[in-house]
Amino acid sequence: MPITYRLAKDFNVAANIIRAQVAPNQIGTLVVELSGDIDELEAAIEWMRSQEITVLLASREISIDEDSCVHCGLCTGICPTEALTLDKDTFKLTFTRSRCIVCEQCIPTCPVNAISINL
């Protein structure tokens, strides 16, 4: 089913695909950022649920263990919103929580497991 097409055409909701693990005729996972009018967003989410699509809203949060982080910068290369950056002067990792969309791509990238998810 062309979900992102239906969201755009039927609900005027833009879907920015952050991560996708989808195979034909299989159950998959799609992490998307939705934007549009709040009433249209609610209608789009209701429609997805009516199509037996499990919708989870991002209520989780990324956490960085400052004591474990070695400021290598590997996570900054994978972060799609640049919520994780290296300070140009100090080369220390900076986390801008308001930019984070909790796509979780940084978690497996961290070589010292300093990044985790808070539920």
C-alpha cells in the first residue's frame, strides 16, 4: 500500500521518511516525521490505524552518558537532523534535544554504547 502517497493525497500531510525496514509481503517498520495541519494529522493517524498500521508517537527520548562518551563523532554522521554535532572549538559532542526526532540511528553507531533510549 502506498502509505506516504495516501497521506499526501488524502490528508495533505507530508511524510519525511527517516528510516525504513520494509520488504514486499512482510511486516516492516517505517519511522516518519509527519507535518501538516493538526486536524489533518489526527485524521491521517486515525486512517493508518484503521488500516491496521501500528502507530507509535515519539514519546521516547535519547540519552547520552557524558561519562562514557569519548566524543568520537561517529553519531554525528548518521544523525539526519543534526541534533548531534561536534563543537568546532572543543571537539566535544553537543546534543540539541529539540532537533532530535528519536529515529534511534545513533544508538547502534556509538562504539562505547554511550547513547541509549529513555522510555
